[in-house]
Amino acid sequence: AKNHFAFFDMAYQGFASGDPERDARAIRIFLEDGHLIGCAQSYAKNMGLYGQRVGCL
């Protein structure tokens, strides 16, 4: 490894396939392989909280 750090932005989780679990598969693969990751999750679009600026890191 070259000390890379994977960062996932999940602003549209569930929009690609229609299934939030399926859209998060890449994150699970990275974690199962032992990689350290960062993840940003926004709830404005996929949870209907438009304009509320709700999310987490």
C-alpha cells in the first residue's frame, strides 16, 4: 500500500440502484479488505431533508 486513504461521499446513496444497501457495497469491500476509509453521508437528498444541511463524517 502507498498510504492512500479512500474517502467515500455518500450524498446520493440509494439513487444509483434504488437500494441503499447495494450502493454501499464498495465501502463494505474496502472495509473487509482492511483498508482505512473516510465517509461523508448527506441526508439532504436521499432522506428528503432538503435545505437542512444534515449529514455526518
